Amino acid sequence: MLARLSAALLGAVLFAGAAAAEDTTIKFTLGWKTQGSDAAFFYAKDNGFFKDEGLNVVIDQGEGSGATVTRVMSGAYDAGFGDINAIIQNASTRPADAPVMVYMMWNQPPFAIVAKNSSGINSIKDFEGHTLGGAQGTPTTRLLPVFVQKNGLEGEKIKVSNMAPNLQEPMLIKGDIDAALVFNITSYFNLVLNRQDPDKDFKWFSFGDYGLDLYSNGIMVSKKLLASNPKAVAGLVRAINKGVIAVGKDQNAGMKATAGPSSTSSSTGRSSITPMRTCSRSRVRIRSTVSARLRSFSPRASSSSSCRAPRSARAAIGKPRKEPTTPE
């Protein structure tokens, strides 16, 4: 009887210890479909950085940087990679529910308008009288009125055609729209995969070059998670920051992490990456461009990294953001 009681007590102690050691699960949404800018997250996961912090981070693909905010606000996700401007917009109407940006990663905006060289658009004034294709709800489309006002354009002369994000580049190539409201790093690859030369055949008008000196994407968490488990939030930031630094030092490792192992399941968010072999004519350019994008991560003491634009999208080439001397 005593032996059985002792065994039962020992079992209870072991069970309690196992429960106490169980990792905290964080549901994390990407800003978009998997791309090179997500390398740090996958590197952190594959190399046990989250595990070391006592976290089980479940990564899902996103539907846009703005959608990250609504996903976190709804409670469907605990954290995600998304746009701070979308947080500000939602905080103006639902301040109690707006996520908290805890790690500012992109300190230069990827918002841009891309047009074919043959479109007749040579300056931002030329947007007047033309049709721009925009995905409703994306930061670039939402910020267009601000861009127009800031630069003294006549907004009533600019037509915006709403469309799904995956249709923007195909419709631009076909000539169904004159220009597209895009994230430059995403659109650049979409054009490459459509057998286009983004540098030679297209003009890029980056918002950062026309008065919109904005912060952009970073890691946001729900207010619920931050209040209930600040230790987990701190661990999430530490792990991702380690991933950013590692990818900055070894771009090949970053590319490998983004592509993921051959057995990768859809739950990790990596299954939809287009294999390089499906675009053999552009393979060399894709490899060099991926490497260039990954080199754009420049970890700083302030735990910040910059998102650099394509070579022809001039927003962030060799232009570090000037940090404010007084709090903003």
C-alpha cells in the first residue's frame, strides 16, 4: 500500500514537472507568402532559438502586412510580421485591441509604384490620367492618398483599380493597368518569375523618395499575450534577433532556412515557395537577387534591420534612415 502511494506521489511530481517545462505555443503569421525577408524566422525555428526560449512558435503564411494586424486583433494569432502603419490606422478606431509593435525590423519603407518603361509614366505627376492597380487593404494602397496629398498630385485624376495581389504583375505586364501599387521586394520577384527584367524594363517610384519617410514591418504581438506572458514576448524578440544576426552573417544559410527541408509541411509556411528549377531562365538572377536581399539585413545595436529596395527601386540603397533626435 505504501509502495503504491509512493509511486503515485512520484508520478504526480513528474507530471507536474513535465507540465511546468512545457513550451509556450505562439501562433505567428507572416506578412505574406514565404519570401526571403522571412529568413530570420525560419532560421530561428530550425536552429532551436525559439526552443531555447521555451517557445513553440507555429508559423503560418500571411495575406498581407495589413492583414497581420487584423489577424492578431481577432485573436486568431498571438503575434506576426506586419506593418506599423496598419497598427496606427486600426488603433485610431479600436485602441484597446490594436497589437503592440515590439521589434521594428524594417526602418525603410518597401512601398512603391512600379510602371513599365513603355507606359509613358516618367514622373509621379504622370500618374494623373493613368490607372494604378492596387490590392485593397495593403499598406501601399492605403497610403496612396497620403502620397498624393504629400506630393501635391490631383487624386481625382488617378484611377485605382482594385484587384487580388497575385494579379498585379500579370495585369501590369499585359498592359491592363499602367502601374501597380506594390511592396518592392515582393513585386521584384514576381516580375522575375514572370520572365521580366525588373531593373531594365520597369520604373520604380519608392514612397521613401517622395516624402513618406516611414517605418514599415516588424514583429507585433497581441496586448493579451504581452500582458499575460511578457517573458514569452521577450524570448520571441531575442530568438528572432539572433536569427536576423545569423542570416546577416550567412546569406546561404538564410536561403536554406527559407526554402526549408524537403519534408516541410504547409504548417510552417514554406510549402508554397517556387522552386528555382521551375524558372530556369531566371535561375542565376534569382539566386543573386535572393543573396542581395538577404545581405540587406544589417543588424544594429538597436536590434533593427533595414529592408532594402531592388536596385532600380531607389528607396533604400545606401541611405540609412536618420534616427530622430527627439521621441516621435
